[in-house]
Amino acid sequence: MPEETIPGLAAKFRSRRTVVAGLGTAVAGAIIAACGGEAAPAAAPTKAPAAAAPTTAPAAATKAPEPTKAPAPAPTTAPAATAAPTSPPAPARQAKGGLRKSTSGYKGTLNLWVLGYTAGNAFANPFDNAVAQFQVDNPEIKVEVVGYPPNDEGFTKLTTALQSGQGVDLLRLPSDRLPGYVKDDLVEAIDTYLTDADKADILPNVLDVTRIKDKKASAWPLWVVPMGIYVNKAVFAEAKVELPPKTWTWDQFVETAKKVTFKNAKGEQVYGWSGFIDPGVVNTWALWMNEDPSVRPLTADGKFGFEGAKAVAGLTRFADLALKHKVTPPDFGSQKDADIKGGFQNGQLAMIVDATGPAAQFKGAKVDFEIYPHPTMNGNKLTVGAVGLIAVAKTKDEAKRKAAMDLGRYLTSSEVQDDVPVGSNVPTGFYLAPGARKSVKIADPLDKFLPVLPDMWSTPLVADWAKFTRLFHAEYQNVVFGKAKPEEAMKKIAAEAVGYLKS
């Protein structure tokens, strides 16, 4: 990978309204939430005020088949008689200085909201370790971490907390949520806090994604999160199915998914593929948007791009995975994120689509997996994603603002990577995706995502993106459940969708 930039991203980040390339839960975030994900259902934040009720989809869109939840991963603790001896305590941390040391003079608490954080999971351990080092270097600053789930409910809670002006000082979020927070004046611009060293280190095309209002950078770029196809090699081996080529086409993907939809040795049903569908994520979109380069939310001439014939064709074959080919669980479209990850880890799902975040979880659980690019359609190569960011909430307290900026800089640096190296509770180190700085070097298995970066489309940076995804989600579910034809569903929301996408 050239030192100057991530391959293929420079040109793709030029237009923020049709941004191509980007970064979960997604975990999109859109990623997100593409940028996020959790190992188990995330608990609701306890520090934030009560959240407004999330927008609900019409009844027709939410009447899914009865869930078939994947069981939680089996306990791995050995019996007492054979348990390994207790590990010696880790050596006490020492102050290190550098970016870890805040020059703000602030004394008090900083509340850091982390997308996908649940105590002990792949997102929690790296942040807990980093926060511990920051607090050693800044003994008069206490950092409290609050987790929120990578779905519409989680973003609603975060927004409510930001609007209240209480309980949140920094937040990890996907890039598609930033424009709305900038529009509502809920986050601080970071321009005056960027040093020459920051500007030389942060990939300029990634930093440009945060330039929303008056061209001011509005968040610290953390990492770039693409979606990939996770392939459970152990499931393929049990099904006696050879791994497909990584140059696979859509037809090869479908045939492969059919072959690994089978009853395993325990008599349990294994499904070939699944993915998380929620208003807060775009995880599955590339599997039908790859029908044609014109299949985008907003076309160049200002029309709703999911209404056209190409989009309809893509949505139809995508829905056929469940309705015709039967390679997905019966509750596909309404499955919980944790059940999809748990099903893959337990061998009940042969393949899933997800962002980079779960890679650390699966590696830690010793799952034998591989990352594949999305299958091509009509020769088109595509994945989706967003840029993971750390933003600073609006505050009139200058010392607190400076302390939050210092923490944001540290949490997006190579220093934090040095402080949270690859280890037993952090299988990939601090970074759960390719970093936004040239100085950050990623570890296996994250490097498996590098080949898909040049083919990544990122969600448009529009203020009303969340309103659009809620509108779209209800009809997307209707299509997946077989309750509406794609052409009817998309035509129904076209006019309202354009209004949100042009904001």
C-alpha cells in the first residue's frame, strides 16, 4: 500500500455528495454502522438521558417470520480441575507523555461514547486499554466509556444525549451521521486543533470527508471500514464444499450458498448466508447495488436511484436469496446483529457480510475464517462502507473542549496502537480497521480487507441520511419478506427520498 494514500481512495472521496470509498457496525455505518458491531446485545447507556422513541416502520414491514436465533457461543471455560493457573497481574502502567499527555489543564470527567461497545467485546477491550493509559498520563482526568449499539435505537440515544448537552463529550461514530450533527451544531470543528504533524499524517482524502460546513474539519478520522464477506472455512469443510475463487461472480456466490445450506453432523440446520438489516446500517447494500454503477441513492441528475430498472433487478435477485434460493435463515431481514455474528461463530451460518470489527472477535474465538470480496455482477466490483470518526461534542468549557480534542487526537494516532498492541484480549490491537493515518500499521486479519478498499462506496454525506434510511428500511424489509415488489416499494418512497438526499 503506498504510503501517501489508501489505494484508489483519493479520486473516490472527491465528491462528498456521491462519496465513493470510505469506511461499519455498522458497523456504516452506516456502516456503519458499517463501523460497528457487538459480540452480544449491547446494554443501553446508563449515563444518557432517556431517548426519544425511534421511528417505527409500518406494520407490514415488521411482521417478520418467527426468529430462529443462533445460540450464544458455548462456554470455553475449562473445568476447575483442569483450569490454567491464574496469570500474573499485568505490570503497572507508566506515564509515557507524547500525544497521551493533555495540555488542557482540565480537571474532571470526559464521557466517551463508543459505537458497538459492550464490556469485554472486541470494541471494549481496545478502548478500555487506551483509556487506562490516557488516565495514567492525565491523573486529574477521568474518562468514562458509554457503549451504544450500532442500530437505529443506538443512534437515537446518542442524538438525544447530544441534544441535551449532558453526558457526552466525545463520540465514536460513522461518517454518515456527521452531517446531521454538524447541521444541528452538536459537534465542534477540529480545524484549530489540527497540528502540522496531524495534517502531514492523516490521509488528506479521509480528512476531507469531515469537511462539512464552511470546509471545516468536524471530527478526528479514526479508520476506514469496508464490508467484506466472511467465510467460515470449518463449515465449508464439514459440508465438503471447496472454497470458491475470490474472483467469484454472483451466480457462483448463489451456488456456493446453496451447497453450504445443509444439516450438519449434529442435525442442526446450517444456512449459506446472512447479513444484518437495520435503519442504522448499509451492510447488505453492495450485494444488489453492484447491478450497475448507476444504482446509487441519488443519481447525477437528481433522481432517486433505487427506483430505476437496474436497481429493481438488483433488489429482486437479492431478495431471491431468501424467497427463491432459501439460503438464509427464516427470520432474515429482522435478525439481530448479535445473532448473525453468533451464528457465524457457532458454525450455523457459512457466510455473512459484515465490516472489519467482528474480525477481532472471530480471531479471538479461534474461528477459521477468510475474508472475500463481494461477488461481481455484470463485471461490477463493489463494497460499501464509511469512515469511522471521533467527534467532540459542543461545550462552552474551553478547558474541557481542549482535553476532549487531546483525547480524540490520541485515540486516532499511532501512539494508541503502541499502547494497545496485539494481545490475548485485543487480537488485532487497538485498530479494528485500516487506520486513517499513514503512521498506523494494521495487523492480521484486518489486512485481508485491503484489497476491497479501492472498490468501496461510502454513504452520501447529507444531513438527513438517517431520515432516508428509516424511510428506505421499511420498504427494504417488505421486499426481503416478499410483501412488496421492488418496483412498487421504491416508487412509493421516491419523492420523499429525494427530498432527504438533496438536503
